[in-house]
Amino acid sequence: MVTRESPEAVEEVFWQDFFKNNHNEAISNVMNGTMFNPNFELFYRNHIRKLLISQGCSRYLAKNNYNITRLEYIHQIFPDVKFLLIIRNPVNQIASLIKQTKLFMELEKNYPLLTDWHRLTGHSEFGHNQLCINTGDNEIIQKIRGLWKNEKTYVKGWAYYWSSLYDYVMNLLDTNKEIEEAALIVRYEDLCDSPAKTIDNILSHTELPLNNFEKIKKYYIRHLHKPTYYSPNFTNQELQDISEVTKTTASRFGY
């Protein structure tokens, strides 16, 4: 069972070992269906087999945001893979990303070893060595970096980053029927507002037996809710920037 205590991105050490430019934001990080690395594919399959055997399980779950630009390659390796693509309305998601960035920066300032640890584990989404995921548009990465340098446009930079990632996702689903069928978009708001229905959709998509998850499902129906411990603290200008930059992308997801 995956909980808030579960480690994340632990398999990223393998990806960055086999693909040396994997986190280079100056070039495209997209791995499409033509990607071919037999050494990695053999290792990755055996690694998953090892975990399944050791745990006596038949399914493997990877929570890794970097896989967003590897969907086609992963589908090539595992044709029966199921993807859950999580999204949240841009205002709250950007607020959360900024909050996480500040937390990581503070933690690394107080515990410098964390900087090395994040580098070794391939966790460069936040912190002092933060790197963007390049979806194939070098110009937008340069634009985001430029906006992040200025406090007045920092939030606007995050808005462009949000749009670049989710536009890439929707464009891929629009053009690749196999990925569209393998993927389920899960909106955070639906999970909080209609947990029973959303959980059933997730179980159905991932071909997991609904009856086996009744107890867990009932627990989350009672406990899932939108966070109350913080709220976005954006200026009117920042809210306007987020709206203008993300409007088209957000509408593609029903926002």
C-alpha cells in the first residue's frame, strides 16, 4: 500500500545511470517509441521481476514524475502498462510546487548533504539543483528560466512550466491511440469531491479487482479532502498571469 511515507523516484537512479543526458534540460527529455537500449530494458525487466518475486506480488507500481516524457518508451517495453496521469487546477498546483521548492531549499540549506542525496537519487525537481523537464521545446525552457530569475515574474515562469508539461501530455494522447488507451487522467479535484467514483475508475483502468480494495476505498472516502493547512497566496497580477498563461491548456482538461 502506497502511503505518504512511501519513497518516491527511487528507480530514477537506474534511468540516469543508463541515460546520461536524462536530466539535461538543455535538450529534449522525450523518449519515444523508437528508443532502443537493450541493456537497460533487460536490467529494468529483471529488476521488476526481482521485486515481484521478493514481495510475492504480480503488479509493480512506479511513482515517478520524470516518466511523463517516457510514456511511449515504457509502453514499448511493457505493452500492457497502465498510466495514471495526475493533474490539479493550475493555481493550486503551482502554489504547491512553489511551496515544495521553498521547503527543499530550506532543508538543503540546513542539511547540505541532502543536495548530494537528491543528485544521487536523481531527484532534481526542487532544491538548489532544480532542473526542468524538457518536453522538446528548448525555447520555453529558456523563457521559464528567465522568468524565474525575476521575483515579479517567478510565478509566471511556473505557469509556463505547468502548461508545457500538460500540453505535452494532451498532445501525446491526441496523437497516439495506444498511449491514450493506456492512460487515465485523474483530476485532483475529482478525487477529493467524488472519491468513490474516481477510485473505481482507477481500479477499473488498472484492471485491479474492486472487491479487494473495499476497505481501503471506504477509508479514503472518509478522509480525502482538499488541504486546509495552506492556501495560495498570490497577488492579483500573479493570478492574472497564471490565468492568461494556462487558460488554453487547462481548458483541455476541463478546467
